[in-house]
Amino acid sequence: MMISGSLKLCRWALAAAAFLLVSEPAFAEKRVALILGNSAYQNVAPLTNPVNDSSKIAATLKDAGFDVVDSRRDLPAAETRRALRDFADRARDADIAVVYYAGHGIEVDGANYLIPVDARLERDTDIYDEGLSLDRILIAIEPAKKLRLVILDACRDNPFARTMKRTVASRAIGQGLAKVEPTSPNVLIAYSAKAGSTAADGDGQNSPFTAALSNHLTKPGLDVRRAFGFVRDEVLKTTNNRQEPFVYGSLGGEDVPLVPAPRAAPAAAAPALSAQAEARRDYELALQIGNKSALNAFLAQYPDGFYSSLAKLQLDKIAAEDARLAATEKARLAEQERARLAAEGAQKSQQAKAEAEAKAAERARIAAEKAKQVAQEQAAAAEQKRVAAESAAGDKTSAPAPAEKDKAVNVAALTAGPPQADVTKSVQAELRRVGCLSGNADGNWNVASQRSLTLFNRYAGTKLDTKVASVDTLDTIKLKSARVCPLVCEHGFKAEGERCTRITCAEGSFLNDDNECQKRSARKPVAKRDRPEARRVPEARQGREPRQAIVTRSQNPNAPGMSQQGRPLTGHERAVGCHSFGAIMSGVCP
């Protein structure tokens, strides 16, 4: 009996040693984490939840067995940089490095910055000195070998937007955080809300995003990509589809859990998924990441089948968008060259060639725009068919569990759901930036907002749907780095850069109805036709009324019976012969 008991004890010890040897590599990975929470902002209103959220995540990672969990609260800029330097030293020999940040974060010109508690940000350029760029965090975790994970619960409204002065009018300051494409392998960057939208702080002690992270992120054996998929589903359900977390970056084909699964007996292992279920799972992960690398990796593993066809349609959609962007840039450069030659007065042959090239580039751009629309419609139709087919298959077999129902609803909401209020605000803010919207970004997609998007389509040469504010619309407008719609000024003012200045005309000129200075014309003398000299009226008679003259006929003094004075002779005078010529000449007669 003693020998038998000793043998059993030896067998148990050998089995335990073998189990430890087999399971040792799974638990030998070094995992480190840096947790940052900023609530007590000094120059804007403080936040309630970031400190609570950081404490929650720190406790979750400690319970998961992380080797190092460095938790910091309310750090100013200098101490934040020092904490990152210290953490970079700890990540040098780590397999998994995680940085979690809760607080304010903003986007400036497409780059993302985290805001320390002592930031003032009086000007837009202050962000480069007072903020902490996302690239700086990626540099700190770069030495990690297997997984570099950055989690940002920072997609809140920008509290400095109202007071921050713009040094350059074209510098874009958007809502939420900008989309990122990590250049290093094995990097994932998780946002609490999709790029360009804002996240809710939550009514409870923790934000919806952090609460979901604590429920799913450290489940033993759960791939980190699937964990973020479950986080996304929970947040969508909690916020009624108003907030959608998103993950950027890509990993390889192997599962990468934050907490390895324990090596248990074969009976305790989970049943293997069917090939179709695995393809569906991997396709949804690739679709959530949404870039070429993820979709190509999926096609390499699943070259044929239903989900591979869907992945190819998604790749066609991405390729059509890339072609549209390239055609738009080519058309812009061709138009600039044509305008330059015309302004410099180049030869007519050169101008004609440049004009032909500009027209050809514009036709190519329009064709690429149509191709993109077709690719988007095909991909959306395929996704709707997929959701319908999966729902029908689930109804035929058995009633799906409540969690599966919620997941199906959430996937449908991604493809055909209404636009979120945050997306609408972001689209309105971008339309204001490019000069097409004069109103406020209030999240109400009204007639004025639709008219502004119509103006953008006219001047940018796009064909975006003006009835809704979508994420595709937001991405298209963000591609414009400068003003698109022309600056409209009142009469008497002209556009100079981003301002309307008063028009001052030179002396002797006036502002006409076309808003241009026009030289005053001198008054010309009126020509009068003079009358001929023969018809000229004497000056003495000019302006007098004509008088009626009585004309008497004078008698002939030489006639008989008439005196020299022309009066009739008296009888005596006649008697003496005064009527004769001789008497008259003698002087007797008068």
C-alpha cells in the first residue's frame, strides 16, 4: 500500500510538472501598462469620470496579472512626458505594452493630441507646445515585441474651441479624434468613438466605453480584436447606437489575448467553431478594421466562399476611393497649370494643350466619382444581404440568444442606420471650415446645411448625398485642406484671403453696380447749329414783340397841284401858277 501510494504521488508530481512546463510559455509573457486619467483641468471645466475610469482600468489590469501597472492622475505636461520616458524603459523587454488615457483630446490638422491638465491653448499653435501627440505615445510603446495597444477614452467635445484663436484660417480643428493608420506592425489604437465623432462621458461612475472595457478586455484567452468587437457591441447598445467605438491598426493571423487562456484538461476546452462561423468572425473583424491589409489577410486565409466575395467588394470600394482621390488631385493640378499658363500669357498652343489636359483630368475625376458611388452601393447591398441571410439562417435553426440578436441589430445599424448627431455636427463643422456653411454646427441637418453641402458639391466637383450627413461625407470634406466655397462679400466689399475688406475707389472714380471702380466721364458741351447770317435777327429786335405799322402811300411832289413839300396847293397858289414848274423855280410859290 505504501509503494502504491508513493507511485501515485510520483505520477501526480510528474503530471503537475509537465503541466507547468507546457503552460509556462503562455504565462511567461511580460505585460506592462501605463494608465493616465485627467479630470482636474485648470483652465477649463473639470471632468468627472476620467479619474474614475483610469482607476477602473488599473484595477482590471492588476487583477489580470499584469507585471507593471503604472497609474497616474491629473498630470501637467512636464510630468506626463516624464511618465512616458519611464514607461518606455519598462516596455523595452515587454511582450505586451498598453497605454490607457482618459481625458480631453483634440485633432489639429489631422493629428491627434492629448491635453494635460495645465494646458491653456490660447492659440491653435499652442497645441504643439502644450499638448502631447499620439505619435509620442506610440514611440514609448514601440519596443514591445508582441502587442502595442493604445486605448483613448478622449473623444469629447473640444473645451478650448470657443476661446482658441486661429493663427491660420485654413488650419482645421475638428471634433473628436482624427483617423489614424499606424505604420508599425502589431499596433492597435482603440477610440471610444469613431474618428470625427464625440463620446459620452456617462451618467454613472464610469463612461460607457470604460465600463465595456472592464467587462471584456481581460477575458482569458479572448483575442484582443474580438474583445474590442464585444466592447463595440455593448457601447452601441448602451448609447442607442449614438456612440460607436472603433479600432485602427492590424495584427497577424494568430490570436493575441491580453490574458492567456489557462491550459486545462481537454474536456474543458471549448468546442471548435465551424468553418463558416470562423470565416464570419474573421470577416467581421477585418471589416471593423476596414483597411486593405486586414481584408487582404482575410482573403489569404479564406480565398473562396461567401465571405471572401464580400471582402473583395470591400476592397473594390477602397480601391475606388483611392482612385477617386488620385483623380481629384490630378484634376486640381491640371487646372492649376492651365490657370498659370493663362495668367502668364503663354503661347496659345501651350494653353490649348493645358486646357485639354484639364478637361481630360476632370472627365477622369467624374468617372472615378461614379465608380466610387457604384462600389459603395454594391458593398452596402452585399452587406444588407449578408445580414438578412444570417438572420434567416438563425431563425431556421433556433431562436438566437439575446446577445446574438443585439449583435445582428448593431451590424445592421452600421450599414443602413440613421446618421449620428455627432457625425452631423462634424460634417457641419467641416463645411464651416471650407467656407460653405455660415451657421453653427448644432447637429440639426436642416435646409441650410443641405444647401451648404450642395455648394460644396458644386465647387468641389463631388456628388455627395445632401439629404443626410454620413461618415463618407465627413471623410470627403476633410480631404480639402483649404477653402472650397468662395468667400461672398456684400456690395462695397471685396474678398482678400479669408476676410472681406472695403473697396476704396481712386479720386475721379465711383463704385458701379458690378462692385468695380469706374472712372467718371467728363461732361461734353452740347453742340448748337447756328443760323445763316442772312436769317439772323438784328440784336435790337431780338426778344421784342412785333409791332403793327400803318403804312401810308406818299404822294408825288412833282405831280400838278402839289408843293415842293408834298402838300396840296391852295387856291391862291394855284391861281398864280404855282403849279407850274417855272413858278415854283422862281421862288414865288412855296
